[in-house]
Amino acid sequence: NPNPHPIRHIAVFAFPFGSHAGPLLSLVRSLSVAVAVAGEVKFSFLSTSRSNKTLFSSDEGFDNVRPYDVDDGWPEGHALSGNPVEPVEMFLRAAPGNFRKILGKAEQERGIKIWCLVSDAFFWFAGEIAGERGVPWLPLWTAGPRSLLLHLETDEIRRHLGEDQGGLCNDKTLDFLPGFKAIRISDLEGVLITSQDSESSLVVDMLHKMGLNLPKATAVLVNSFHKIDPEISNHLKTKLKKLLNIGPFTLTMKLSPQPKPFLDENGCLDWLSEHETASVVYVSFGSVVTPPPHEIAALAEALEEAGIPFLWSFRGKLEGFREEKLCNISSLKGKLVPWAPQVEVLKHSSVGAFVTHCGWNSVLESVVGGVPLICRPFFADQRLNMRTVEAVWGVGVEVDGGVMTKEGIVEALRRVFLDNEGKEMRERIAVLKKLAHEAVDAGGSYSEDFNDLVKIVTQSVGS
Ligand code: UDP
């Protein structure tokens, strides 16, 4: 249907925790430029005020993307317990009422009903809201394609696991699922959370409903590229109306004004340039996780013993003597910074390995940089990503025993930096890096999928 309106209004619902809303905003900004040729398009970006404040601080030049604050569900004067799930739960209790209310306000202010609804994939209810209004629903899945598939197959997997008394504490592989022969049942912990787990029941419920509702979406968008896992991507295509692989975002969504992650306030890139090719190990556990003090100490001691220069994005707290020791060690061979421009760091030729928690963005950024990974996953999809890195792609190692010990890290560093095994990982990740670049080069799969997205946004209503 050709668009009868000269002006369009697109609402965006962001999940305001972890590394979710930032990538969604990058996508929206790229999309706002791409669709501008079709007429005036207004984007209303709905997130909490905390999230919007960090995202929109340097927003010159993107006036057509306007932030709107939704209620974060925190009762006035409520002190947080420190449990990271608590703010998420309070927020989810306020949804979807908080989004509905502000969507109405945005429509009133901008003088036009929405034409399309883009949301974090977590928000299954965005599908209902889009359905009521007869407009397309475009959810963005900010993690990897493999975990997305697991959410779509949750009921099927539970049926299989039901026959297996071991539950998720089980090292059997998932042979019954195409593309999952190398994945162990225990790797699903955090993705296929069950109601008996300590995880929030609201989160469990949201993920389950998401799996049931995503097949109804007009198209599901993923920060990934087809050839990183073609079997999974093909399987997803059989489950969804449309799958659009529009990543890796660090290569495809470059239109934001320089956000914090790209600024090099701590001089990391100059420091890296003083080192030889593939000689430095980069350490970061993402924006949410802080490893326990004994693991941080073990990692520091291992780095000291191995004598490998390191760049460590460190935001933890240690007791006095450990902190002093870490600073002593880093003064010899390393650089400790509170935040690193990770995307650029991983592209730097001096970086030879990445000690990581295996968050999806980190994994994908390491692929784009061609850097082998040393994996210490903590929660959510991180174990699944670790196994994919280690056993499917063969581009990294799991820390022996699953937690960081001095011996385990020294051994992992030896395997990656000194052994032939490490050389092979480097070769294999160079192949993935090449495939990532081919996907976004002219004529690659990215432009086809992104053009499809632009078409949905500019042409159709109610499809
Ligand atoms: N990041 C960064 N500098 C740092 C630490 C993290 O730029 O010092 C960025 C990193 O590039 C990635 C994101 O923070 O894009 C972390 O996302 P990921 O999915 O890996 O983990 P999460 O933060 O969601 O646990």
C-alpha cells in the first residue's frame, strides 16, 4: 500500500538495561537517515529517563529522533537492594502500561498516529500494541541468533529435557536440534531459565511469551550476519515471517555522533600502538558483570606470571592489599582503565587475545577485530556464546573449570599466544572477520536485508 501520509511517525520501545538501548538507538538513527528520502519521518524513542539521559547526551543533528521518558516503576524514595534483577522487575511491573501511556502522549505531541512500531525483542506486548493498531511490528534481538533460536524452541526443548532427569546440569549435547551438536544442555542455563531457577519469574515469563510472539512479527531484526552461523540463520527463517540480519552493528550502524564507547579518554589506542602485533591481552567483562575479588586477583597474578602486556577495562572494587597488588602488576606491564573504546581496541593490531564474559556485543566485536577469545561466562546467554566460540567456530577457549584461577588463566594464555592451537584460532577468526566485512560490503547480504527493512518502514501499513 502506498503511504497516503506525507509524514510518518515511528515509535521505538527500548529495554533500558545492559547493552540493549544503545544498539537500538544506533539502528534508529541509521534508519532515520535511510528513510528520510521517502518523506518526513519522526521517531519517538521511549525508554526510562535514566536510559535516555545517557543515550541522548550528545544528540546534535538527530532532531527527528526524540526521546520520551516512560515510568521506570521505582516507587518514590525506594532504595535498591543491589540485586541487579530488582530494577528490571520493577520496570517490568510497570510495563506495558508505562509504554501505552507515553505512546499516547507522543502521538498527541507529534500530531500523528504511529505508522510502525520498533521494539526490543523482549517486549512481546509491543506486538499486541502494533496488532491493535494494524501497523507493522519490528522487534530487534540484540543478542546472537543462536540464543534467539533457543527462545523460539523453548517448548520443544523443555519437552526433550523433560525426559532427562538431569535437567540443565547435564553435559549431554543437544543432538535433537539442528546446528546444536556441539552445544551442551548445561550451556542453556541462563537462556532456557526455568521457573525453579533463582531468576525472576517476571523475566522467565517475558522470555517465554517473547518466544511465542516473535513468529507473529512483521520481521525480526538481529545484530548479526548470515554467514556467521548459516545453519542457525536458515533455521530461524523457517520459524519467523522474516529474519533480517542487519549486523554487525559496529560495521553497519555508524551514524551516531561519537558516543562514549568510542572516545579514547584514557589513551588506550596510543598505549596499544607502543606494542608489537598481537602481543597484548585485552580484558573486559562488559557493562554489567563484576567478577568476584578472588577471580580478579587470580587473573592479575596470571597476567603477572605470563608476563604478557595487558589492557584491562576495570570497574570492580577490591580490598586494600589486592588493589595495591593489581596496581603494582599493572604498573609493570599493563594499563588499567575504567572504560576502553572496545570496538577500536579489538580492531587494533597489537591485541592478540580478549579475556571476556562473552556478552554478544563483545563476541561480535572480537570477530570483527579478528581476536581470539578467552572465555569466562557468567549469566544469560554468555555460556551459550562461549560454547559457540569454543566448539562451533573454534576461535577461543573456555577458562579451565569455568572460573578464573591463576593456573587456568596462565594455561589459556599459553594456548592462545604460544601454541599452534592459538595460531589456528587466529586463522579461523580471520575467516569470520572476512565474512563479516563481505556481508556489509556493497552487494553483501546486509544491504539486501537493510533495504528490506527500509521498504517495510516506508511502504506498508498493516503487513
Ligand atoms: N564496552 C566498551 N568499553 C568497555 C567495556 C565495554 O566499549 O570498557 C562496550 C563493548 O564494546 C560492548 C558493550 O560495552 O559493546 C558490552 O556489551 P556485551 O553485550 O558484550 O555485554 P553486556 O554489557 O551486555 O554484559
